[in-house]
Amino acid sequence: MKNLWFITNPSSGSATPEKCAAIEAVFAERGLTLIGRTGFPDEKLPTPQSLDSANVDTVVLFAGDGTINAVVGALAEWGGAILILPGGTMNLLAKALHGTADPAAIIHAAHEGGEKVALPFVEAGARRALVGLILGPAASWVRAREMVRSGRIRGLGRAMLTAWRRTFARGIKLEGVRGLRERAQAVFVRPEVDHLDVAAVDARDFRSITALGWEWLTGDWVAAAAVTQVRATVIRIAGHKPALALFDGEPVMLEPDIPITGGMTARQFLKTIKATG
């Protein structure tokens, strides 16, 4: 870890100019060379070829899940290292790799001896999710959630009402999963090394719907209620209609005939959890 490329998302709300400047100060403190910066999505992501040409060995990511997903997809064939810092809302990937350490501590630990590891992902067609895939009517809360995060109030009531109505719909049915209710309001598919962890929420009553919607807006909806969790290797959306799916929070209409499976990335990600606790 010597020559760095720093990627942030200024619109994420967490990657403020002040925080980015503080992180760059830690780079300088460690004697690391900052080769370049990218403010995604306004600026194009670097390619593996451009990083190699600039002798970059590590890409540092300070952003949320959606930006991390885009960068990892663009650099899937790159031979360098990727260091993920907690720059989003839940920071699940950063916690898995670094525990609860702050960005400065993570950079110090990675420079002193971070381990390159592979990460599991959920895959459907050309799309992948490192944190997880969300299916079902509750996925329609994504528009209201992004409005809350960006501080946009106008139209929020309408977005919440639409999501509320859709959450009361019939729910989603999956093929290849045993042990779940017939139709769930929200299904979270999380990647594991050798399987998919499938958690389903069946929110039918007013209290459950309210809790589900609120957790969607403010945090992790899986914590909103008791969930049914099972293991699977390949699942599909039942029926003949495409369904809204969120890949690491990014909305996509997913066709029912596309198999949802799991896989592993290359060994690209610097893990410091042993060093930071």
C-alpha cells in the first residue's frame, strides 16, 4: 500500500469535503502518495489500465454501498487492492472488513499489514450485490429513503404513500427456497461464502408495516421485525412478471427467469479487523 487513488461520492452526505480532507491528511501522515481522486458519479471511474499506467496499487473507497458496488464492478479484473472506509449509512462491508474502527485507524492498520481477501456476492444476470439483494413490495421504499437521505421534502409524502400501498400488496413468491411463507413483503438475500442467506419479512398488520417502513427510512429494515431465515444456492422470482430488486440499494427490474446465485470476488479487499479489533 503505497500509491493511492481516492474515490468518494460527494452527494452521499457522509463523504463531506472536511472528512475527505482529514482522510487525505492521514495518507500524508503515513507517507502514502495520492496519485488521483474521483468524485463519483460526476467523474468517470478509473479503469484498470489507467490505474496500472499510473502505478496505483490501492484504491481507497469512502462512499456508500451503491458507489462501492459500481467501483468493484468496474475494477473486477484489476490486480490491485481496494480499501473500503466507512462512508455510508450502515457501512456493512467496512464493518465486516475492519470492525468498528474509524477511517484513520483503518488506514494505519492497512498500511501496517492489511490482508487481501475475497468477498462473497449475490449475482443475477450482469448485476452483483456485495451487501445484499432486496426483493418484494418493500423495495418500493427506496425512493422515499433516498429523498430522506438527500434532505428532499417535496414529494416525500407521495413517495411514502405509494410505498405504503405497495407494501400491502400480495408480496413476492420465490422458487428454490424452502421454509419461507408463501408470499413475503420483503426478502433480503445476503451472500455467504458457500450459500445465500435468505431472510423474509411478512408484514401484514399495521404495526409491522409501520416498523418496516420506518426502518427502511432510517436504517436496516431486517431489524424491524422477526424474520424467517433459510439457506439456498439458487433462487428465482416465481411467476411471469419482472420485480423490483435492489442490488446494494440500487433499483433494477429483475426478470423472473434469471437465476439468483452466489459467487466470490478476486482477492482484492484489504481486511484489517485482526489489527483493529
